[in-house]
Amino acid sequence: MKKYLLLIGILSLLFSSCWTWSVRVFDDSTPEEKTARLFPYDVGTVTEYNGITVNWKKSYSLDDKLIQIPAGETLLQFDVNSRLYFSNYSFTVRGENILFRYNFQPQKTYVFHLVFHSNSGIYGLNVYAYNYGESMRDLRRPSRRRLVEFVPFLNGNELREAVF
């Protein structure tokens, strides 16, 4: 029995270390060394990328793809639909055509988490970054050491809240 448990443990480690994220390339004319990748998790659907209509949905599945875009100054438009949790309650935040501008660095994978800064009353995204090739097992809950910065939405005052 101990041998089987050991074998199962070794196989689990082997398969988890070999697992990789698939990538959907938005612009295949851009060399990979000049691209950045986005993981559309937690916030909502990206509906526009630099004025171009897209449909990059909020992701939950481990089979979801990273989206590879040209690095540089980028304007994303979101239809936000996310839940925020505080000690004894949670609330849903929704809004359409919410704008987010960021200068994506090449060879980085970015994860966003919706945040409300109660001190200033501002909604925005915590931006987390990984280098290409780094382990990304914690994409859904990145550690504070991955946090690059908080970036407010350009029109976050248009978001609506529903408390539960």
C-alpha cells in the first residue's frame, strides 16, 4: 500500500510540473519577445483591446488560454462582473465599458484582481506579473511578491455594487 501511495505522489508531482498553459495569440505578426500575456481571471469580460472588439471572457478553468498581445501601452475595456469578499459579507461589482490603461512589459504574464480601495473610494485592478517561463501554479491567487501595482479604472465610478 505504501508503494502505491508513493507512486501516486511521484506521478502527481511529475504531471503537475509538466503542465503548461496554452496561449491564444492575438497578433501573430508580433515577435514573441515583444509580447505580453494576460490571464483573464476574476474581473470580467474584456470587450475591447485598443478599440478592437474582442471577447476575452473571465476564466475559471485550468484549460483556459493565456492571451498574447503586443507589449506596450494598451487600453482594455471590460464588462466587469466580479465578487469581492470582506470579513462577514461579500458584494458583486458590475459595470459595462469600464476602461483600464496599462503599459505591458515584454516577456511578462499578467494576472488582474479587482480591488476597492476604501480609503479613496476607488475601484481598480491589482496587477500581478510573472516572467515567461516561470512557474504559474498560483495564477488564481498570486502572492504579494508578484504584485506590481494597483491601477485605478479610468471610469471606475460607473461600477455598481450589490451587497450579499
